[in-house]
Amino acid sequence: MAQGVEVQKKKITAEGLRKALRLYGYLKPFRLEYGIGILFLFGSSAASLAFPRLVGELVSAGSENRLAESINLIALLILVTLVVQSLLSYFRVVLFVNVSEKTIASVRKSVYNHIIRLPIDFFDRHRVGELNSRISADISLLHDTLTFTLAEFIRQIIIITGGITLLVYTSWKLTLFMLAVLPAVVLLAVFFGRYIRRFSKNVQKKVAESNTIVEETLQGIRSVKTYTNELFESERYRKKVDEAAAIGVKSGRYRGAFSAFMITGIFGALVAVIWKGVSLMSEGVIDTGQLFSFVIYSGFIGGTIGGLAGVYTQIQRFIGATDELFDLTGERQEPLDELSDIPQNQYITGDISIRDLTFFYKSRPEEVVLHDLSMDIKEDQVVAIVGPSGAGKTTLTALLMRLHEPVSGTIEFNGHDIRDYSLSAIRKQIALVPQDIFLFGGTISENIAYGRPGASDGDIAEAARQANAMEFIERFPEKMETVVGERGTQLSGGQRQRIAIARALLKNPRILILDEATSSLDSESERLVQEALERLMKSRTSIVIAHRLSTVRSADNIFVLDKGRIIESGTHDELIRIKGGVYSNLSSMQFSI
């Protein structure tokens, strides 16, 4: 089961901050809105700091028996402060959300557009789940940080610094006492809470493992029953569930202790501050209203310090996410062009010349896939490449499409080096029909049209007819608008193959590559597919990769590959006359009764 990639927390370093600040390049078009939002943030934070001060003044006015007008004026100021704070907070949130949504949309498009243009060897090195996590989970984290975390971080810094400044102004003695007691208790609570959350994560992990057992056993219930492993699977599941329960029980004990600590520590610290404040009040250092304001400010600061640790953790995750994303965008892209028509100087006739071609994958340099391979393929020929698995057949066709670059040697089209042609021009003129057909989850029409986006309904229907696909499409109630399901699961293997052939027909390539296109099909499906392939191969250069020699007997030329080298070449009749030859032996085994 593919798991989502967890964003790692990273230490906040100068390099990490530099990468994180690159994100604000995407925010630049919206900097005016963001700047106004920051001003509203400062305003709302200042208003929140004024609130405890005004409440203290109200208490003092009451205790000193001031005039009712004075008390009413202070109450009105408090009401105005609350309204101003609410309005500023509303507009700040609206502006930040608007900016973050637009910014994150730009980031998503930029990252996706970059990933889709990366070379195939990048995708050989990275799992789809990992890349999906980068685009979804990581960017969602950036969204939360832009919208709330950074604003919350700024607000908390303002509250802490502004609050402590006002506390010092009120009573520096009581401030020193509060700073010695309350923050220490709050920080202990934060770290204790983080330790408890670790238990919750372990419980979730064990539950996830038990859910995996349920999913696997139900998906493979036939195997479970045929091997009579019901009791074995029950025992496996019981162990995981019991482990989760044991961790949960232990977590409960710590949660109880944490609750007791919070009651004793936090409220005890506040009682200590009040006790010290009352002592100072009895000495005439502060009055009742000042003590009231001081207690409220202490609660503000204590809660803010507690929240600061979570915000810092979120910023660490934010830096980790931006680091991963910009590592992705730092990968070298393929030089693709947007071509509506093929320029005359980029046109391929189908003449292919390969000289001294050597290739190995970057991840496995010690394993050479192709060794000094040379061959010539003439325009409109049907050429077959046969040989055992791992001989390098599919790799050779990938090199023809420039999905990989040769280590040494040359490939020429029309007598010109393959690098003289743009990637887009080459791939627009080559079509691949593989053994394992990938269909998108949309309709049949959409899947065929993938060969030439923007094709008319008539062209799509004609391609389907030539591919022998209308035979089954017409039986569906929704005809061309039938949804094929994820990866085409609603269609049989032969039906998927004919959709792929229709797609290739619609593309109308100069060079056609058939990679085991008729293997794993029943005889009736193979007959229909073979008929469609024969139409597809007319008037174009065709390269057929096959294990089953019955599909290549009529080829103009057959190349036999073994361990990356061409060991035999010729027509079917020529090759079977080579006594002891690889092709002759394969032919004898496959055609003997």
C-alpha cells in the first residue's frame, strides 16, 4: 500500500529561510493586498492589547467610585475597541485568504507544469505517491502557512512583546515574578503535551497497520480461504489491535497526569501571580484595576507562549515542504515545444540509422543494456525485434523516442542526427502501442482523442472503425460516451488494445512502435487486433517487438537481440535456415506441435 509522504520538520537555517522566501516570488503580484492585510493584522493585535488595559480602567473606575459618565465612557471605549478589532480581523482574514488562494493556485500550476515536463528517468527514480504528495499535501501545508500560520506568528510576537511592555509599565516587580513562574509552567505543559501526542501517533500507526491487514485479506480473500489461513489472519489482526489498545491505555494514564498537571500548574501559577499582586496592592504599589489588567495580560501571554511552540513547528514543516518543492523545480526539464504543425525541416520520413549505440541507466551504470548496436531501417518497412526478456528491445524504442539519451553512438532520422530534431517534433511523429495499455478514466471518445486533441467526432469515429473498435463500442448503451473506468478496467484486454490502436491511427504517425501489442489476448481478440494493426502499419515505418514469432513472420527484416547485442538479422525464411541459430531454435519451439 502506498503511503503519503510525510513532510519532515527541518531546522530553521539561513538556507532554509532563503528557499522558503522564494515562495514569496509567487506572492509578488498580490503584494498590495498582502501588505494591507499585514496592516490590519497589526491593528487588530494592537486592539487586542488595548482590551485588558481598558477593562482594568473600568474596574479601577468602579472601585474608586468615579462618576457614572466616566464609567460609561470607558465601557463605550471597550465596545468600540471590540468592534474595531472584529472588523480589522475580518478584513485581515479575507485579504490573507484571497492572497493565499491565488498564490497557491500559481504554485500548484507552476509545480505541475514543471513536473510534467521532466524527463522519464526522473519518474523512474520517484514514486507516483511521493510526487502526488508533493503537489497535494506539501502545497496544502504552504496554503495553511500563508493563510494562518505566518499571520498567527506575527500576532503572537506582537502580543508577547506588547504585553510584556505593558506589564513592565504597570509593575516591573510583578512582571519579573510572572515571567519567573508562568512561562516556565506553560513551556512544561507544551513539551508534556507533545510527548502525549506521540502516543496518539503510535496508536494511529497501529490502527493503520490493522486496517491494512483488513484491506489486504478482504482483497485477497480467495487466497486466504484456499490456503485456510483464516485463523492466521485473525491472529495477525488481534495482535495489531491489542498493541493499539495497550498504547491507548498507557496514553490514557499520561493524559490523566497531564490534566492534573494543567490544573495544578497553570491555575497555581495564576494564583501565585494574583497572590503577589495582592501583596503589592496592599503596599500601595498597584491598584485593583491594574492587578485585574495584569492577570488578563498574564493569561494572554501564557496562552500565546503555549501556541508559539506549535506555530514554530508548523513553520519548520513549511520550510521542509518548500525545500522539497524547490528541489523538484530545480530538476532539469525536457526542451519541449508547442507545435500545431510539424515544420518542414523537422519532418521524419521513417528512415532510421543506428550506429554503435551503447546505453545504460544512470541508476545502474554497471549493467550495460545495449552494446555498440547498429542497424538500418528503411522508410515504410516493417521491422521486427525479437529476443528474450531483458535483451534491450523496449529500451531501444525508448531511445528512438528520446525518452532516454544514448551514452554513446548515434541515431539518425533521414540522415540527420536525432538531436537535430526537437523532442516534440520526434514524439509527434512516433506512436507507441504497448502491451500494457493505459487508458484514462474518462470516456472512450476522450481516450481515442488523446492521440490528437481537438480532433472532430467524425475523425474519432473513423479511427475507432479502422481499429475494429466499433464492433464493441456500438454494443454499449452510451456508445462513444461510455466511461472506461480507472485505467480502463471496464473494458477487456482486447478492447483496451483496440482503443489504443484507434488512438494511434488518429495520431497518424510516420513511425509506429508495437511493443508486444497482441500478447495475452484470446484468439478472437488477437484476430481483431491483428487486423487493426495491419491497417495501422500501412504506409509507415513499423517496428514490432514480439516474443511470439507468428506476429513477425511477414516482416521485411528481423533483428534478434540478446544481452543488448544484435546476434542475427534477416527475413524469417533466412533466419530459420541458420542451423543452431537463436531465431531458428525459437521458431522450432513455438511452431512445433
